[in-house]
Amino acid sequence: MNSRMLCLLLVLFTSVLVISAGTTLYTTAFEASEGYNGDFALAGQRGWLADGSGGNGIVTNFFEGFGQQAFIGFIPPTNSAQSTTLWTPINFNPTAGATIVKFSTTLQLFKSTTGGDDEFRWAVYNQASKRMFSIDFFMSSQAIYYELENQQATNTGFTFDVDGSYDLVSYMDFERNQWTAFLNDRVIANALPIRLTNSTALNLGDVDAVWFINNAQSPGDNYMVFDDYTITAENITSIPAALEDMGMTPEHFYQFRVFGEIGVKYAIDVTTDFKTWDQLYPDPGQTFVNTDGSFIFKDTTAPEFSRGFYRVRSVP
């Protein structure tokens, strides 16, 4: 097999016109050195708030070697409420040059041993407490969904495993009204609207951990553990593009899917040595506008080379 065909996965993500390091809006690892106490609920510590009476708190070494983590779930609410929400206020107003926000956390989900299987979410709210979108983990099917402002659950086509942890990253471009989410560097949602109605203010209030109980009369003891919760304002002009390997065609052309923002101009480059990059598509000096969020690119020059590495970059 042409060795160039094997190299795509080495360059999956590219930074897009990075100006300088982003500004940290909030970050925590839930460590004792930060003032978190495992004898108490997370709500009420270090500015964290809760709506609902379901379980939440601090645990140790659920991610081995990483000290303390936070959790939501496990302990049933003291009433018949179907949801418990945890958040810390961020209240960020996007301005010129700072319109892209990145949220990241490491998480693991644990199935119920009693009662029903519930749902855990990461939900993004604006400063008026309007839920704009969420990423939802369904414990019964272990499927991942997303919900937009209309709160209609849409299956991403991806699932999760309760035996391992995941890095969840979501970029929000408030200027273009688009968001994209990655789970362990895999795109699970791309170029979706942050808001659906113009009456919803495009700003960031908070990013919340949510335990939604499917049957209030029989809540499960399932729970979500999370760590390294970070929100930054990124000094970039668009959400980083991503590539997904699609393998080789019968003609020995290489194919990959490009994920990017709608309305952004992109160019695809290739290199054999990471020293010299050649613009592969479109023709040098030209660009194309992404109109669909993702598209498939076929490198018809691949058979001419012994190896190659690809990147996608946004251009002015």
C-alpha cells in the first residue's frame, strides 16, 4: 500500500490563525489545594451552585493519579424533581477579537445498579438563563445526543463506554452562531447553531453539568465524574478544522472528510517533510468557502508520492 495513504491520522487537527494564547475565563481541577473538601457537596464550594437536590460532591482518584474529581448523580433527590444542575457563573460577553469560547472537561459515566438508567448532560446557557444547546449522554442506550434551543434530542450516531474516561471539548463561535464538539478528538457535532431565534442573546452565562432522571419515582444510582473543567476565550478567527480518515479509493486516491465552520474560507495543504507545505486545494492563490459544515476531499495526486501529511487552514 502507498505509504502516503497511512499518514493522515498524524495530522488530525490544525490551529487556525492563532494570534496568541487564549484568556482563561475559569478553570478548576477540584483539588484540596484549591479549597475543595470531599466531606461536602460540590454546590456551595468555590462558587459552584445547584438547582435540585440530587447528589453531587467530590471524590478521589476515580481518574487514577489525578487527585480529586467532582461528581453529579448517585444520591436521589429529596423530592420528585427530575433534574439536578451544577454550574459556576462565567458571564462572558463576546467582543471583537474574542468571540470564540472553548469548554473542556474530562468525564466518565457510571451505570445504575438500582432503579432506572438516566441521562447526563453538558448544557450551555446564556446570561438570561436560556439553554441554547446541550450534549446528552443516555445511560440506557449509551448513545450520545445533542439538543438545540428547541430541546429536540438528535442522535449524533456516536456511543460511549462506561469503562473509560473521555475528553470532551466544545468550541462556540458567537460571531458566526456555530458550535462544534469533540469527544477524544473525534467530531461528534459540527457547525450547529448556538441559538435558533434572534431573541436569544448570544453570550455565555455558564456551562452546566446536569443529571436528568427519566423516572422520578425510580431514580438510578448512576453518576457522572468530571475533572479539569476549563473555559477559555480563544484568540483564533474560527473553530479549528478537523480531518477524518476515509481511506483509499480503488484508484489509490486518498479520501478524508473535512469538518469546519459554514461560511469560512479554507485551503488544504500537503507536506512530505513538515518543512515545506504545498497548497493542494484549491489552486494556489485561491480559496473555497465551506457551505455545508463538512465535505469530502479526494487527493488524486497521492499515488505520485511515497508519503504525505495533510492540514486544513482557514484563510482571510
